[in-house]
Amino acid sequence: MTSQPVAAPVAYGWREPFSNEEVNALHAEAFGHQPVDDDWNDRVARLSLGWVAARDDAGLVGFVNVLWDGLAHAFVVDTSVALRARRQGIGAGLVEVARDHAAAAGCEWLHVDFDEELREFYLDACGFAPTSAGLVRLRP
């Protein structure tokens, strides 16, 4: 009988401090692009209701940003989970914390936009309902 590796415990923090370097590295890994030098701390300070950072004993394993309109609508964007920590429920945990804090802030709706390959994750694992929506591409 072979044993499966035991996943390290994960702690979720709402509006937890983070370094730009660690979020840039995680985002690049999660979305398959080269790391960039974005100022995530400035971005979330200006635009976000909050964010959720997930950490295990090796560091940042998940991050999600929660934008909002200041009233009824919040938006989940940039959900990122490290490759080493996928399929452990961390993404759903990030969204659950985001949902709870958006509700506590008085939001009535939590929106998400996703590619087809993430449909099962957002609809089944996170409890979002499918909706009709519109989209206009502004840049090629």
C-alpha cells in the first residue's frame, strides 16, 4: 500500500499583507506567463474591496482579488493557486473567504468571469450559478 503525501495545512487571510514579488510569481505560475513587476499592493489598495491570501508552511499557495463597485456588486478576479497545491480545495477556499467578506461588506452579488475549462470549478466547487453576460474585447 502506497501512501499519498499529506498536504500542509493552509491558512487563509483576508486583506493579509503580501509582497509584490510573491504574488507576481504565483500569478505567472497560475496563468502560465513570464513573471512581471506589477505593483499588486498599489492595485488592491486603490481598486479592491479586499483579497484573500492562502499560505502553507512553504509560503503563498493561493491568492484572489475581490473588486467591487462600492455598493452591491463584488467581482472575483485573478484566482491563483500554485501548481504544487492544486486539487486540494485551496481555490474553493479562497472563493469561500472572498464570498463571506463580500457579504459582510453588504454586497448582494458576487460575480466571476471564467474560461470554459474552469466552469466545473466555479459552478460546482464554488457554487456560482450560470448567467447570461456580455463581453466586448477592447484590445487584441
